Amino acid sequence: MDIIIKSVFDIQAGQKYDIVALLDKCISSYFAKKTYSSMVEEINIDLYCFQTPFILKYHKRPIYHEDKTEKIFPKDKKSDITFRMYHLLYVDIPLPDEFVTCKEEDAVSIIGKTMVKYFTDVSLPMKIRKSFDKERFISDLQSFFANYEYETKTNGLENNG
């Protein structure tokens, strides 16, 4: 299963883009050979962190696309370029305000705790609720973050990227 993590940060949290980029590579590798449902081939996670006066809208619940094709430029009548979403679970996870001011070595821990809490608390979409092994996924997520933090600290990766 593919897991893709992207950051949607404001300028205050922007200094942590590199942390999320490295985390994305590592989590993708860790989950690459794992399967939790035959109906989910990819989980796309957007991490949100905004401390601005306007409210940024995000999806509070996961969205599942079994098989959907959309135009890339829907308002452009001349463009027929499309993309296909197949067995995709799309998730928006807001990070706590403390993420902006935390030390770099604490950032991954905050992301990990927030992701585990999110998946523990959220109801998955009806189409995949019965087939998705949520408990095993959460357990693997906890294991990934525990090992990631250990590896980072023991190998000095927090300062070297």
C-alpha cells in the first residue's frame, strides 16, 4: 500500500517542510508491502498547520474514491487532461498549534501522536469500514513512529536530515 504525506503549512510552520519530506519517504518505504484492505491501495495524507486569521477548510472525515476520474482543469473547456483516483483514501489531518513552535526533534513525535489519534478516533467511510483492518494499521503506525524516533536519535538524523 502506498502512503503519501504532504504538508499544507503556513509560513510559520514552513521551516518543517524538510522533516515532512523525509518522513514521507520513510513511511512510504515502511508501508509499501503492507495491505489492510483489498479496496485501499493508497492513503494520501495532508498535514495541515495554519496559524493565520483566516480559516482554512479541510475535510474532517476521510474521503474514499473507489474509482473516479476528474479533469485537471475543470473550468478549461479546451483541456481534456484527466487523472484517475483508484482505491484511494484521502485524509486531512490538522496538526496542533504547538507544532509551529516545537523543536525540530519534537516535530515527528507530534505528527505521529496526531496521526495515531486521528485514525483511532475517525470513522472510516462506509465502503471500506468492514474491509479495512484499522487496528493493525494503527498498530503498524505506532510501531513506525516508535522506530523512526529511535532511529533518528540513535543515528543522529535529526540534525543531518
